[in-house]
Amino acid sequence: MGNTAAFRKQNCRAVLGGANPEYAWAVYDGSASADPSKRMMLLQFPADAAALRLAGVAGPASSKPSAAAMAVASNAARRHRSLVHPHILKLHGVSGGGGSSGGPKEAGGAGATAAPTSSSSGSADSGPVVIACEPAVPLFVFLASGRLARLLAAAEPEGASTRPPSQLVQQGAAGWLAAGAHALGSALAFLHERGIAHGAVGPSSVFVTEAGEWRLGMFCLTLGKDDAPMPQRAAARAALCPGSFAEPGGASVGAMESDWHGFSCCVVAAAVAAASKAAKATVDDVAASDEAPAPAALAGGGGAAAGGAASSATAVSGQSSLGPPPTAASTSAAAAAAAAATARESDEQAAALAADALSQSSLAADPLAVAAAAASSGTLPRAWLRWVRTLLDADPLRRGGSRTWNRDALPSLLRDATVTTIRFLAELPIKTPAEKQSFFGGLPAVVPRMPRCLREGLLLPRLLEALEFGQTEGGGTAVLAPVLAIGAGMSRDEYRARVAPAVVRLFASRDRATRVQLMRHAASLLPHIDQKTLHREVWPRAAEGLGDTASALRDATLKALPAFARSLPPAGHDGVVRAIGQLLKDPLPGLRANAAVCAGMVAESVGESVRGSLVLQLLAAIAKDEEPRVRAAGVRAAAFVVGSPRAGVPAAAAAGRALQLAGAAAMDADQEVRAEAVKLIRACAESLSAHNDAAAASAAAAAADAATAAPASSKAWDFDDEW
């Protein structure tokens, strides 16, 4: 990827570093031009004039970037290529800036290499620098999203009473915040262990993926122990870390200590913004939408441009929950940009959030005060307040840096269920069967408390992958329950696109435990699979369970037949009835009795010709069964078929066949069978009576219509005259 043509830019989402346009970057949705379906986030330096106008930022005097600014951009590209970590933005390629690369240089497996690089200045004539990463948006864009409440909302546990939307968002936001803080802190600890300081940790360098995970990026100001000094560092840092995300009072401190200060500011800012959104959440905000949004609009409230402009105005000028405007001019620019974004933003709550950020300048001037207020209101967990205060201390020597992270912050974050769940899934291949069994057994209780973005974007894909590729030894049967719980909160289109294909593949599994679980959940699974796929792929595989040697699988498959009858097209109904006939000959009396009951339930869903002939014929065959309970079940099912108005069996045909069965059953030696026969005779009589009444009413209506339609005659008709 040696030139910008390797990437296809689409919507501008934000501008980073707008406080000093000379160092500004533009954030675009994009893709690889060779494969347009491969979606990316593109970071481009310098930001073009259109992006700056969108963010309400005045462009630099010259369109050509200075050598110093190009050196900062080239440093970002070089450093990013040398870093690989689960919580660092995944790099797809770099273009421009005097060099190109198709991706990061990995060494040492899952860890990352951090090769020392010099800060040599890039050439201003080498073209724009474009860094292509996994799809994500800056943290401030995510927090200003009109869909934030829906993305962070927890789910209602099955059977629980309905809770206010604000509580659902608050609970989900707590897990999202813990997972984000853990990810960001882990990425920083990784850098610091290798002697690298990030140098610009703030809302412009922290990104949120489509799954809601936090990622560290924008390595413009990274400084390694072997790197040469960067004279332009102060100006670039002022652009990328405005307001309180920079050191208070412009203090000159160690870069690593400054990183932890920015880390804590991001955590508190995210907590305050999420709480503000939770307070305004409504039922519509947290409900699953029937229309799946375009992937590129994940973190934007309305159009991509609107979301980017609203949020970049907030962050580039320091207008986050913690970032007061450093100057009156930047305040004016931020207000103008926010007003312009509000006009374009269709979601009123996103605009309200931007207004709240502007109104909190009195608290934002003091991060410690904001943190204390957030903890007292429950926005920030009280258990975090100690290490947050330590890392925000005005005296860098008292912060402790990595020591505070390892001693205080990390242990408190690892007590969060969302964090431990994500960590376990990341390490799933190396876990023992006993650990997997314990984990998956407790997962259904954890899933509802997780935010929707992590449930659907992170947890669901990993569960489906583990289930399909056999990584659930000993716990595979328990994975379906959380998968279905996650799917229950998705729209129909989302479910069919993401869950249904994996479920269809699971029906081909030869593992009996998995197949039993699929049959037990058939009623909730099958309606989301299109009829063509269900008839051609799922039903033939499911029907194999009827002949399995394991009685548990035969019984589970039998009990799933009513669900199949409701979901299959008419062409598949004959197969369902034949399956019941097959089980009526099963050696186990219990299965034969269940087959009789199932025949009555299936009669509601199959075609009329099948109901009128095959179903009652199968019930008649039950009368000859040697087990009294099977015969009683058959007669009871016949009464259900005849008496149920939903069954739709022609009354005369149904009653005629059922009366033949009832006559034989009335003389049965078993008392229960005889009692059921009496009920069947009554059901037949009621059905015939209703049929006769309906026929009489229909005949009377037809006669009345005929009389009304007959032409009037002035002379009465005389038989003799006609004769």
C-alpha cells in the first residue's frame, strides 16, 4: 500500500487536534480500494479543508504541512507499525509519509514488539499520511452518539420485572466503563513495560470499536528511551490534548506519568457522559430497532458527518466533561460547531449531551472535583475513587504510575464481571474443560448485565466461534442459552444476519448434547430462519434425531415437531406427520404417548388436507396400542383436534373419523381411556352442532341475498298460465 489510492475514503467522522490545525488529523470511514467490502477507519494527515470546515475549525495559513508537523505524522505511522497488542488499534496499512506498509511488524506472538525508532522528520512533499485501522471512532464521537443509550443498555433478565430505561443504561454503562478502563490501562502498561511513553492520552487518541471495546491509537508523540528529542512535541501535545487532558497548569512532568493522568481523565469523562445519557434514556432509546443501521453509522447519531462534527467540536477544543475551553476563541469555535452539528443531528439527545458538556465547565476545570462528584452520585464506582484520585494528583511524584495501576486499579477492575468474562473468552483455547464448564454455567447470569454493544459485538461472535469450532469442551450445551439470550434483544434483521446462519450450521452437529439443546430451543430458534433454508437444510438434519438410538434425542426432537410444523412451508408438513407416525411405533411407551399428544398439537399448523386425512388416521392407529396411557393420549388428542377452532379440520370429516375412534375407545378396558372417549363424543357433538348452525345461517343468508337480487314483477307468477 504505497499510495493513498490504496484506500477509499467515505464519510468524515471527526477532526483530531483541531485546537491547532497545523497538527490536525481527519478521521474517515473507509475501505481498501482493492476490496471495498473490507471496512476500515482511516486517519489522514494533514486534515483537508473540507474536514476542517465540517468541524468548524479554521484551516492553517498554508495548505502544505510544515516539516515539523510531517515529522509528528511520520512518527505516528512508524510507531504504529511496530506495535501489536489486543487493546491497540489493529493496523491494516500505512500510506504516504515517505514510506508504506501493509500492516504491523509482529514478533513474539500475541505480545508486541516495540522497535526503537528515531524521530526523523518526514518530507512535506511525500503526500498525506494515511493510517488504515480496524473500524472504530474516537471516544468523544462514541459518547456523543445519538444511539449511545441503546449501545450501553443492559438487558432485562428473563422473568424479571421491567426496570426503567435509565437503570438499564446505567448498569450496562458500568460494565462498558470497566472493560474500557481495563483495556486502556493494559495498553498503556504494555507500552511502559517496553520503555515507551504515549505522550498524548486523551479523547483524541482513545477509540471505540464497533463492538464497544476501547483501543489506544494516535502514536504521534510516542517517546522511547532511545528516541531523539522532538522539538515540536509541546505544540503537537497542545493540539491533541487540550483542556484538562493536558497536565494541569502546563506542568512539565515525565511522559509516562502524564499518560496515566490522561488515562484517568478519559475514564472519568466517559463515566460522566454515559451517566448524562442514562438520565435522559427512554424506552425507545433502549429498544432493539427493526431496521438495522448501516455499519458505518454505528457511533453516529444521525449522518456520519453530523456525528463527527458534533463530537470533534467537543474534543478538539477541550469541551469534554473534563475539558474546559483553554481560550475564549476556542469556546466560540466549539459553540459554533456544536450549533451547526445540532442543526444536522436528528437525535435530540445527542444535542442535549453536547449542551451538557458545554455547561459543565465549572466542574471540568478540576478533574479531582469531577471524579469526587461522579463517585458520590454513583456514576463512578466508589471502589475506583482511590486510584483515580492518585493518578489525577497534581504532583506527578505521588501518582505512582504503573505501580498504582498494578496495585490498585487493575485488581479493582478485575472484580467486574464484564471484564472477567471478556478476559476468559480471550483465553478460552488454553482453559481446561472444568474451567469452561464453570464459566459457561455462570454466563447466563452475567449476559443481561453487559452493555448491548459488548453483548452483540464481542460476546456473541466469540461464543458462536467457540461453539462451532469445538472450544467448549464440557460446556458446549450451556453456550446456547446465552447465545439465545443475546439474540432475544436483537431486531429480526440483525438476528437473521448474525445468529441464524450459525444456528443453521449447528443443526448439522453430530454431538448429541448440542442437538438436544437445539431441539429444546426450537420454538425460539426456528421463527428466525427463512422457510427455504428451514425446509432444505435444517429439517432433514433434525429429522435424523427421530431414528437416533438415544431416547433423549428422540424425545427432544419429538417435542420440537410442533415448532417445526409452525415454521415449515406447507411442502414440509407431510414430513412432520410421517415423523409422528414413525414415533408412534417407538419401543418406549412414553415416546408413543408423547407422539400422540404431539399429533394433536401439530394439527393446528399443518395443511387442511393433512389434517383431514393423516392426523386422525394416525390417532385411530393409537387405539390399537397395548399401553392404556398411549391410547388415552390418542383419544385426548383427537378431542383437541375436533374441538379446537384453530385446528380448522372440516367438522363433518373430523367428527366422522373421531366418532369411529370414540366408539371403540368407549368400550376400552381402561377407565381413563373410556373417560377420554366420553369427552371426545361430546367434542364431536359440539363440533357437529356448530357446523349445522353455521350451515343453516349460511343457507339463510344465501336465500336472503337471492331474494334481494331477484327482479321485481308487477304480476304474480301463476302455474296454470305457465303450464
